[in-house]
Amino acid sequence: MFTGRQAGILVVLGGMFWLSALAYLRGLPQLLTDPFWNPLNFASTVSVAWTAVYLIRRLAGLAPEQLMAGVGLVGAVVMVTDGLVLNWFPRIYGPNDTVSRLAGAWLLWGYGFSLAAALLMARAGQRAATVGGDAPAQSPAQSPAAVTPP
């Protein structure tokens, strides 16, 4: 599925993405609690998710068929970390339960869009490989030319 190097990069990226999100949440909690900024914060997450998937693909050197699994591994790292923090250390995300709850919602929203972006990028990459001639070769038994009429 992955080389050891790719798996290591993916785990490190998961940690870096989690720390980046934590810094964002700690530095700007009003983006979660303010009625004006909250929807804009959620909307901007779409482009952040797309960029994160692009970075995962490029930095780990993933092929299109590895992208979903790669984003899944990064997601596993950040989601397990979020689960631990939200359950046992919720004040890490913010000063009260409201900020922690909204932070959890924003993080889940971002994970969902990241998975959707990975799916779209993987499909586009596989189509490009097929059009470009990098499709897996068919065996003679699968080839339409190998079928002879009775």
C-alpha cells in the first residue's frame, strides 16, 4: 500500500495538520463563536481541505490509487488525536465547552471535505492515467481481440 517512507510522511503530516488546526483554533476562537464569522470559517474550509489533500499527495509522492488510503491515514492520526483531546483535554481547543464543541464540528466538517477532495482527485488522476496510456495492460483473455466468434 505504502512504502515505509510514505507512511512516515503521512503520519508526520497528520501531526502537523493537527498542530496547525490547534494553533488556528487557539488563536482565533471568535471565528467559531461569532455569528458572522462562523459560516465564513466553515466555507473557507473547503479550499483548505483541497490544499491539504494536494499537499498530502505531493509530499508523500502518492499515486492516484494510493490517495484515498493516504488521506485516510492522515485522517486517522488527526481524528484519533482530536478524539483524545475532546474527551480528556477539551480546554486545549478553547476556554469553554461552546468553543470545544464548535471546534469539533469544524474539524469534522474539514475531514469530510478532505475525504471528498481526495476522492475527486483520485478519480481525476486515474482518468488522466487511463487517457495518457498508463492504464493497466489487459491480459489476452480480457482483450476484445482475443475473442473469436463461434
